[in-house]
Amino acid sequence: MNFALSNLLYTVGLLLGMLFLLEVGRRMGLRRMAMDSEGARAGVGAVEGAVFALLGLLIAFSFSGASSRFDARRQQIVNEANDIGSAYLLVDVLPAERQPALREKFRQYLDSRLEAYRRMPDFAAAKAEMERSKALQNEIWTQAVTASRDSGYQPVAMLILPAISKMMNITTERNMALQTHPPAVIFVMLDGLILVASLLAGYGMAGGKSRNWMYIVAFAMILAFTFYVIRDLEFPRLPGLVGLNDFDNVLVDLRKSMH
């Protein structure tokens, strides 16, 4: 099952759970009011305030964190394009006879980097392509070191080797960024608080003579959709409403410029 479908099903399950608990809470409230109309709401306001405040805080931090990580991953794509482009241009300082082979390795390397992310969410295939990228990095480094020695001019190595090293380092940053997510317990807490808040909200709605379906459905759908977007932002390389594939165009454009 792909991520988009599983995320949708998870969100629908959360939505149904919220609607169920809203109704359960309402019935509990009605039963309590029938038994003790004056004391039915005693202390409930303080509990509701604490739970909804904590829920709001957790949603704010989760959304802000997911959005920040998404922006960081997007910036890393631009940084990688700049690093590869700079290293590619510096091939000009190497001996002319060494340049064609090294430029071809750069083209192969960029093709491999693009292919690795195109293969997601097939993580096994993506990992295999990333290993190929790493092998191409080593070949580029070896050829650049050899060409620098052949030039007989020490500053050549000081120019191109740091640029290639920087190009290699950004791949580690991007790989780590793919694996950087909040602990699973954060999502568990968020789910739990949403469900508890639904129960309390339903209890608070017991004062009305009939169900206010507009409030019930709006409350459930807004929280469920917010949760969906947070998960989508956390995993932008997987199919969903939010993605990074369009931002890979900066690397595609770089590849087109490599003649």
C-alpha cells in the first residue's frame, strides 16, 4: 500500500473516530445532565481548557516543525545544484585531456542523483541508485586528484577538490534530512489528544436540544485535515498533496546545461 493511500485511510479512520467520540461524549453529557443538571458541567471547563490548549500547542509545534523541515529539504536541493554546478565549472582548470572523461562522470553522477529520487517510494531501488551515486563520487574524486597532480600546479587542487568535497557532503545532508522526523510518540500523542478533545467537545455539546451537525463535522474535518497535512509535509518524497519532485527541476535544468 502506498503512502498516499495509507495516509488517507489513516486520516479517514481518525475522522470516523472523532465523529464517534463526539457522539459518545454528547450522550455521556446528556446522561450526566439527566442525573445532575447543576453539577454536570462542574470542572469540565478547566479540563477542556487544558486539553485544548495542549492540543493547540502540539499541533502548532508539529506543523511548524514539519514546515521547517520541508523548507530545509527544498533548500538542500538548490544547494546541491549549486555545489554540483560549481564543481563542474571548475573542471576547466584541469588539463584539457582530462576534462572530457571527468565531465562525463559528472553527467552520470547527476543522472544518478535524479534517478535515486525518482525511484521513491521504492526505497530498495532508491538505495541501490544512491550506492551507485556514491561509487560515481569516488570515481570523480579519484580522477580529479589524478588530474590535479598531472597539472603540476598546486592551486588547481586547492580549487577543485574542496568543491567536489562540498558536492559530496551535501548528499549526506540530504540523506539524513530524509530520515529526520519527530519521534513516533509525538504522532501518538497528537492522535490521542485529538480523540480526547473530540470526547470533551461532544460532552460540551450536550447542552443543546439537538445535534449541531455543522459544528460537529467542521470540528472533525478541520482537525483530521490538519493532521493529514502535517504527515504529508513530513514525508514529501512520498505521493501526497505536498511533494518535492517539482523542485528537482533545478537539477534537471543543470543537467541540460552540461554539454
